[in-house]
Amino acid sequence: MAWGGNKVRILLADDHPLFRGGVRTLIGTTEDLQVIGEASNGEEAVQLALSLSPDVIVMDIRMPGINGIEATRMIREKQPEQKILIVTMLKDDKSVFMAMQMGARGYVLKDAGEMELLQSIRIVGGGGAVFSSDIASRMMHYFTMPKPSQPLNPALSELTGRETEVLELIADGYSNGQIASRLQLSAKTVANHVTNILNKLQVQDRHEAKKVLRNFHDASDFER
């Protein structure tokens, strides 16, 4: 569904109708913001983002089919300047880092107050970045903590966004078939990604690749 308007144009992407309705009603009380479309899953979010070109996308992570992080990657590949604000219940390190890596400009928890949510939308719409206070304090802790004396595997930085996502799923115990279903890819494409990951990390198998990623997370863990 989509609507018109000349205010800051917002696309809502969340699989919970009640949440979308609440945010739509909240935005409707403002003079400078307007909802122009709603998506109930990641695929719809990508389609509407490309057709409507909203000023800001308010994106959940857990949605049927394509999740919000993957949808963010797909949208930013087609529209590099698109501003995306993640609004989710998830506050684990992996979700935060993956969202940032895929190009999200903000990360706000769903338990944020109404004014905080509206202000976050405005900040992202204005080209800034914003994070919930809990997320921001943990990020500050991470970026100011002493770095490990042992260098991390530099090849991790050479992985593409898609390869990083596949590696994360491998580390979570997903098989190639499950990864293909989760990311809506062919089995051959997933196999090619796995081969590229092993080659770039210079490891022999999936188990060694999981160890490389686990070592990275252990060294970069910024939870208090």
C-alpha cells in the first residue's frame, strides 16, 4: 500500500500490523513527517523502496523471507544514498554490526519512547546517524577499548556483504540448503559463496571458517 505527500517521506517495513499502525498514527501527529508506504516483509520493502524512493525507511530485522538486514543490503546496492533506520527488538552485537555493515544509518530499539523514535527518523532523514542509548554506550566501549595485540584475520575485510552474511549463517550452523532457502538463492550460488569464503580466509573447511569468525567476535565483543 502507498500514499502520496510532500513531507519527509517514510516507508515502514515491519511484519507486525499493530506496530506499523502505531508508528503510522504517531507520525500522523507531526507536521514534517508522512508515511507513504508500508511493507510487511523484506521483499515488499525492497520493491517499495525502489518504486517509491522514500526519504527514510524504518526497517525491522525479523521479517518473513528476506530479513531486514538483507533487505537493507539489497536496497543500498540499488540506491546507495537511501537512508535506513533499523527499529527492532534485537540488541545483540551481531545484529548491530551486520546492520551497520549493510549500510543502515541508525539502530533504535522498539522500546524507545515516541519522541526518541520521531527524533531518530528526523536525524536519519537529515543525513545523520543515530543509535539507542544502550547501543551507543556499548559502541563507545568497543571503539575505545584496547585493541588485541594479536592481529585479526585481515581477510575478513575482503569478504563482500553477501559473503559475510553467508559466513554468519555458516557459523550459526546452517547447511548450504538452509542458507539457500533463507537468502532465496540457488544452491549453486551458495556453494560458490562458500568456496570464495574459504579461499579468501585461506582455510580448508567450514569448521575452520567458523573459528576465524568466532575469533573475530571474541576479540571485538563490546558487550559489557
